[in-house]
Amino acid sequence: MSDLRITEAFLYMDYLCFRALCCKGPPPARPEYDLVCIGLTGSGKSSLLSKLCSESPDNVVSTTGFSIKAVPFQNAILNVKELGGADNIRKYWSRYYQGSQGVIFVLDSASSEDDLETARNELHSALQHPQLCTLPFLILANHQDKPAARSVQEIKKYFELEPLARGKRWILQPCSLDDMNALKDSFSQLINLLEEKDLEAVRM
């Protein structure tokens, strides 16, 4: 090979390296999904979302109306609309469902029997609501670090999830503020469901 050919080859390799390093352009934007987060007061919705946003949950107060947080993940951004869980607010939940692409339902797995029954009724209503019934659900059995916490299997049976949610996309996961890896993994599973729904919409 002549010196000219060798020089041209090196110049071309330099050009390829330059393009690879400098001409990539901005990384593709992460998809954003609008979610609604519901659950009774004291279930831990605000604390979990604050921790996912790397905020200290120490000074968190219960949401009285609604709040919105952009929760960043490596492959998506979740715009979570958290609704207050007090008795006088729950009857207005459905006014905030429009535009949601997924649902996060947080329950206190260590709560009293009365509160657990109320949470069960609210989850059933959400699963059957016309604006939510086709959406992916992430159901978090929170406060697993408490001695009185019920197991996921107990929650699944008590909430009758298998017959009620058959044919729907839902995930039931245990969680607590002490195990952020498990919490992030639960949200990763939800993002997978949201992406699957996006792909189905494209195919249609």
C-alpha cells in the first residue's frame, strides 16, 4: 500500500473517531408518563415519592389537596399527581383521573382492619373506574418494616386481586422507606408496563 493510501486511511479513521466522539448530538429525550397516585392518609404516598426524588422524607406532611412531582428514572420521567387521602378528599379523586397513563395505589400494610377495608374498597373502585380500568396499576404494600405488616400474599388474598384484576396490567409489591432498591425495582416494572402499552398503541 502506498504512503498516500495509508495517510488517507488514517485520516478516514480519525474522521470516524471525531464523529463518534463529537457529533453524537444530544441524547434522546426520556419518555414522560402522567400518573395518578392514590391511597389513604398515612399510607406513605408523600414519603415514598419524596425519597424517590432524593428529598428528605423527614419533614413531609400529608397532602391535603394534590401535589405533582416529576420523578426521574434512567429510562423515563414519571409526572406523578398525588391526591390527598382524607375522607373529605377521596370523593373528589375521580376529578383528577383524566389524562392519567398509569396508577400508583399505596396502602399501609400495617394499618387497622377498618383502614384496610377502606383501602380495599377504594382500590376496587379505582380498578373499575372507566378512566382507569385499562391502565397499568402499581399497588404498593407499604410499611413492610413494621411488625404488624401483612405479607403480600395476605394483601393479595384480602383485596381479592386475582379475580378482580384478571386481564388487567397490575403489579403488587412490598415496600418501605428502608429498601429503596426494591422500591425503584417496583417502579421499573411499572415503566415496563407503560412502555408495553405505548407499543400496543403504535401497532394499532
